[in-house]
Amino acid sequence: MQEIRTKKFLPKKKNALLVHRVRDKSIPASSPVPPTGLYLSPFTYPVSNPAPDCSFCSPGLLYLDLNIYRENVIKALVKEQSEDLYQLIEKVNFDGKYYRIKNMRLGEWEHCWDLAIRVQFYGTMPGLAFEPRKIIYKENKKIIYKSLVLINPYELWERKLVEKLWNLQDRIEFLIAKILFHECIHILIFLGKTLHSGLEQTNIFLEFKELLKFTNSKKLCPEGCGVRYHLRNLVDLYPSFSENSEEKSDLVSELYEFLIHEKYSIKKTDLAFGLPCSNRKISQDYVKLTALKLGPCMEINKKNWKEKVNRLQKDLEKLYDRIDDNQI
């Protein structure tokens, strides 16, 4: 995380950015996340566990007060790029509280969607999107899906972003909108995968579903097959996973979908907001995070582990290049 130079932002008026020290609030240690249930990426941490207290942040660092951003401006920026994503956040205030965004009845059951969005500095992860938590009320015949998105605009001082937007308020609103856009893509895809097939699906989920189908087709060989092959080799290095061939195949498929999911979200966001990242950089980041998702490697396999990670990265970059050749 870049150091914040507080001298440039001393408060001169009521709406000026205020600098304050944040107390150390650690993440709850209960209910540890299993390795395969956690998405690690520069943009998101979707997890299958219940969402933790969203008031945590890194200890001992200086942060800027975020009270100058305007929710209506951020929502307008999102709406310009996607009506589906705007409808998702239209009724939600960015205060960390859950808001009902949609109701739908299917037979005797009512399906409800709740979403919470919170903006705060909490370290060096731009955003976190949690998979919908499903709550069933049999007595009321109601199913509620709760999703949480955390936005961390710590990249305010990235050179490309500063060159694009010199005004600090415009910059922070643009950055929050960009991160929110990316995380909400994840939420819509998660909901699309979670919901009953008879419920309405969004264009974004259907688009991602088609892309995933394409990346699993023969048309995208040998890149797709190469990535899956190297993922299997990487999984084989971890004795903690079952020797059952079918379970390992499921894990490889999950990891492969994760890599496609992130590429789709990044590309969709880059097309909407600009400031793109190269496929080499994306593949390097996500291969490392995919390996971390599996857990720490055994010391005895460290050399072999590095070789398999490097091979996976090269084939993943080629796969991402092929995806870019087919416009989303």
C-alpha cells in the first residue's frame, strides 16, 4: 500500500478529507475458511462462509475519511455502463446494512435478495465479494439470499489513476464505482449459479455462462486443455486433498472456473472504466493466488511447485489472449 502524504490534505473546510488513525480490529478467528472456499485476487475474496464483521481494517496505518464521496454519482457511473448492475445497487446505501433489492415468487415460495455495501480502507485488497448466504424459513416459505460487498479505494494514488483524474473527489468516486462494478459482476454470477433455474437470470450471468462454455469447448484447445492439465498437476502436489480422482477433477474444474470468472470480471470492468491490465500481469497474479487457494506447498516439492506454477502461468496467459480475441 502506498504511503499517504497527509500534508497535502490538511482539513481546511467542513468537507475536506480528514486523517485519522484506525484502531486495530482483527478479523474474527471463528469458522476458518477452507482452502477451496476462498477466492484470492487483487479484486475480490468471494467466500462460501458467512461474511465476517465488515468493520475490520489493517492496524497502525493512517487512512483518509471517506465521507466526501457521493453515492448518487457512483451509482450514476455504474448505470452508464450496465443497467443490470445499477438495478442491483439502486436501493442500497453504502453503510454496510442489508437492503432488500428484489422479491420474486416461485410456486409457494418467496425468494428475496438482500445486499450490503460498505466502503472503507482496510488494507491492500481493492474489494471483497461474498457468495450469497442462503437462509430458508420453512414456516414462512421464504428463502433469503444475503450478499456482502466491501470496497477499499486504497489505490487512489496510483499514477495512471491520478493522471486520469486530478480532482480527488472525482477520483475516489470513479475508483469506488470501478471496484463496485467489478464486485457486483461477481455477485450477479454467484446469484445466477445459486438461484433456481426457473428464476430470472441476468444478461451478465448468461454472458459469463456462454464464455465458460466456450473456454471448455474444443475450439479453445490446446490453451484450455493446457490450463486444466497444469491445474491437475498442481493439485497433485497437495497431499491434503483426496486421492479420489473424481473429487480432484471437481477441484480442477472449480479452479478453472475461478480463473475464467476473474478474467471475465476484469475484462468487463476494463471495457467499462479503462485502465486495463495486461494478460501477463493478470495471469501471474491469479496463478499465484490459485496456488495459495490450495494452501501452502510442501517444502520438499518447492522446486517442482515453482515449475508447475510457471507452466500454468504461460498457458493461462495464452488462454486469456484467446478470450480477448472473442469480444465479451
